[in-house]
Amino acid sequence: SITVLGEVATPGAIELEADRRLTLVEAIARAGGQLKESAHMSSLVLVRWDRANQQQLAWVIDARPKWWGAPQTIFLQPYDTV
């Protein structure tokens, strides 16, 4: 599973299907979508555990809807937190 927290309608865990990849945008949608009045989608944080280096990595991502059609799709991995 991955976890979506913060300014979404239904924060919490989202199960990943074994045969399908989940994008960042799909995860936000499955969490009920962003709360338009309070969500700061221009500064979304993705936290991922790097097993090879045994450390947490974090990225600040501009996830505003204007970028949803961008050619670089962000796919989530098990245990990611958004």
C-alpha cells in the first residue's frame, strides 16, 4: 500500500494492485481529490524509502492540475507517502 495524507478528502492507505502501477495523480483521486480551499498542490511532498542506501528520500513536487498531462509520469512504489 501507499499512504496519502494531508489536504485530501479521505486521507489514509491505498492498496496497490499487484498487476497495475499507480500514478501520483491517481493516488490523489483515490483519496477523494484535493481539498481545493486548502491544498497547496504546488508543494506536494513524496517520501520514499531507499532500500539500497537505507534512508528516506523526499521530493517536493509541483502537482497542480496544469502539469497532469506532463510527459514525466510519477509512479508510486509500495510504502510511499504522499
